[in-house]
Amino acid sequence: MRLYAVVAAGQFRRFATYRTATAAGVFTNTVFGFILAYTYVALWDERPQLGGYDMSQALSYVWLGQALLMTCSMMGGGFEDELIERIRTGDIAVDLYRPADLQLWWLAGDLGRAAFHLLGRGIVPMLVGSLAFDLALPSSPGIWMAFLLSVALGVVVSFAIRFLVALSAFWLLDGAGVAQMAWLAGMFFSGMLLPLTLFPGVLGDVARALPWSSLLQVPVDVFLGKYPGWELVRAYAFQAGWAVALLLVGRMVQSVATRRVVVQGG
Amino acid sequence: MEAQTPTGFIELDQVEKVFDVRRKTGFMRGERHRVRAVDSISFRVARGEMVGYIGPNGAGKSTTIKMLTGILTPSGGRLRVAGIDPSRERTRLAHRIGVVFGQRTTLWWDLPLRDSYRLMHRMYRIPDARYRENLERCVELLDLGELLDVPVRQLSLGQRMRGDIAAALLHDPEVLYLDEPTIGLDVVSKSRVRGFLRDLNAERGTTVLLTTHDLTDIEQLCKRVMVIDHGRLMYDGALAGLHEVGESERTLVVDLERQLPPIRLESAPSVRTVKVEGPRQWLAFPASESAAPLVARIAADYPLVDLSVREPDIEAVIAKMYESAGGM
């Protein structure tokens, strides 16, 4: 276990060394936050209570989306490009002879990265947003804690999806196509573009049931106090269920992939 | 009952590796054919031996190393390292072996070297005291002291290679596989790496199996060399013997004061002048002979300005081996 703690800490520090990139990213998130916030203001002026959110809740949604964009890797940007590259070049051989589990190794690293992005890329946009707009910030520390737990589960679900995307590189010469599709799906179904509660009928039901809603929609609703009492447990169970299911699929694909490499060569 | 040499630490018996390669021959059409990357190879390496494993590109060297680490499963034959079947017990074996791939790195690219070592500490569950001791020793012998806090991406190739070698040794492996450890290094870095490996083998008795393109690596490190080509073991023995079998030649490049007809030495019939280009001439002579008397003779008879000796490359030695075997 200590190995994976070192891996997570290492990735945290690694992303912390990219100071310019972090500053540029914070700037971009803030600018997009403003653009989206004014769009939402126009939208909610026309249709108050759209998707069950009032104006300040809708604005909180916008700024949380910017704050969690990197943490939950809704547009990619985590470990998957690196893993795809290692598979493509054969560097994966180095990872395979080590006495460590491939999936746990990358999961630990991604958790370290997400922790850094939550601090480095999340706090500033959230702060700017709350100064410029009237946001619905939770007053009880319990809800903040509940929110953080939901974010952590969202990161694991996000990891599990991206791990599967990366493993596709074992079969496809170029993982970029799959990565792009996953990126589009992530953008849309996480609720990054618009809250999933806005989608009508079946589309909305399906979108809310897909794993991507764990990345943003669920954490934001936890933040906004939409899950009172046992509802919260159900929200966690939804996230954890997807996390476990996708991690298990990842394990299966991993063992098929490594067997293939082991028998067939890199 | 298994026939076992008591000293066989690495044992290969008729080991094979066959790859199915699919090749596209047209729209929706594919052709499968089998490639024998390793073809019935058998050898034994004793504990504490230092063996060179050489051959041209695509000969099967890396495939062999990958089977020895357990990353690849042999298609046939029997393979044991320290009594362990590598592909079945890869993780157990990993604690006893160290691997350095010259063209890949195990180090964390964006972080200081030290962080990668911390990772090895946990990954191999090295006891704290032993970890500190081994790290100190590697840092001293590989001269890594000033590099520990430098991010790996800022290291030169030679520095990175030393860093990688240290990373492979922190858990006291009994055997070290080195795949092209001196590739791309400058002369100073090469000799430093070689010196370290020689000491490691002498002091710790670490078994070393090394693949290389550079015959000088073998000359300076290994008493025994194995040559592989097209997946087959072509030669297993002393390096000097290889030169005899391969009738390999070294080349003496001499710069004369002016353009002269090809150098002819009555007293040395084994020497041939192979090329003349202005005042520069190329002379081939058997690799087993010393260059010194030859140089002395040329210096006595010709206006010599400068000279250099070129070692035979592996491809040339192997080509000669084929020729002498009567065009196999």
C-alpha cells in the first residue's frame, strides 16, 4: 500500500512542477467561467427554475464545472495519453516486469494528480466566481465534506473510464480516435455543457444513468444539497457502483491485454 | 528427475518464441505467417558469470531478455532463472532480478531522481537500512550525488543511464539484465558504466547478462560471449575464439604525408590494403593480431602522419562466420 501512496504523492508533485501550465489553466477556467456564467444568466432570466435550479444554483453549477474540469478529467488530460504512448512505444514492458499492479499503479497516480488539480485548478476559479456572482455555497461543513467524497468517487469513475480508453491502444494502432470519442461523451454526459437535469424525457433519464454523470452532475447536486438524508447514500451508491463495475471491467481487459502482449509480443 | 547443472543459474533448454504476424495483402485480406524470433536456444549461465549476448538488429536478443524477465512466454522449451519459471511467477522473480533497457527508462521523467529511488524502495519492499546503504553505494560509485535532486528530464543520456542502473540495483538483484546499456553514450560515460559493472560483478558476484552492439563492451567486460542471429545461437565461447571463428578483421586507417601507391608489407602477408583515398589508406588485418608491430613497420617504411584502429563490428563478424561456414 505504501508503494501506491508514493506513486500518488509523486504524481501530485509532478503536476505541481508545471507552474506555468497551472497558471494558464486557472486563467482559462476563469475566463470560461465568466462566459458560461453570463450565458446561464441570460438563460435563467428567460426560464427561471430551469432544470430545478434557481439562478444562484445555476451559477454555482457553472463555477463548480470549471473548478472540477481537470480534477475529474471531463475533457481528458489525465494519465491516459501517457499510458497510450507507453503502450504504443512498448515502454509498457518496463511497467509489466515490475512487482506492482498496473491498474492500481495508474489509479494511485491519477488520484495524486486529481488532488493537485483540485487545489491548483479548483480553488481560484471557485473563489473568483463566488466574488463576482451570488453563488449558493453550502453553509454546513458536513455538506462540504459530503461534496468532497462525491468528487473523490467521481475521480475514480473518471479514471476507470479513461483506463479502458487507454487499454484500447493494445488493439488499435492509434488510441487517439477512441480518446476523442471518450472526450466528447465525457463533455456531454458529465453535464459539463448543460446540467443533465435540463434534458427532457428518455434522453435525460439515460444521461443521468450513465457513468459520466458521476463526474460533475452528482457532485454538484451534493454540493447544492439536492440529496437530503438517505438520498445522499443512494447518490454515493450510484457513483461507487459505476466505479466498481468499471474498475472490474478494466481488470478483465487488462488481463486479456497483458496475456496478449505476453504471448504475442509488444 | 531433471538434468540440472548445479551451477546453472539461468537455464534455457530448446527455448522458442514464435510470433504470428498478420500482414495485409489487400482489401479485407490478410496473410498470417509465423516468425521464429527465437529458435531452439539452449544455454546455461552460472551464478556470478558475466556474459555478452550479441547479434544484429532483429536477431532475437530483446525477445530472449523479455522471456527471461517473464514479460514474454516462450512458445516452447524450458526456461528457468534462479529456479523460477519467469512467465509463471513474474512478480516473485522480479524481486530477484534487475533490468535496464538502454532505450527505455524506469525513472520518473518529471521528478527528481531521488523520487524514483523512493519508489523502488517501496516497490521492492527494501528494508530501510539496506535501501540507504545500497543507495549510498550506488550514488558514490556511479557519481550521482549532484544529480539526485535534478528532474530526470534534465539529465544527459549518460547520467540517465547511470540513474537507471542504480534504480535496477537498489533491491540487490542476483542477476542483472542489461539491454544495450551503452547505446548512444559518449566515450567517458561508456567507460564509467563499464567500470561500474565490472566492480559490481567482482565484488557482489551479481550475474550479468548484457546485450550490446558494441564489441568493446564485451571485450572489456565479458569472458564469455554468445552470438545470436535469426533466432539461433551461432556461437558460445570466449571472445578471442569468436574472432578466430569469424576471421574478423580490424582496420588500420593511416594518413600519410602524400598520396602514395597502396602500402605493401612483405613481412606481413595477412595485411591487405583495402582502400586508398588520397593520402589516406585503409588496411585490414586479423583482429586476433596486435596492431603495434604493424604500426611500427609502416612507420619505418612510410611517411606516417596519423593513424587510428577501427574495431570490427558485429555485423561484419557474423557475415564472416556465415562465409567461413560455407554459405549456410
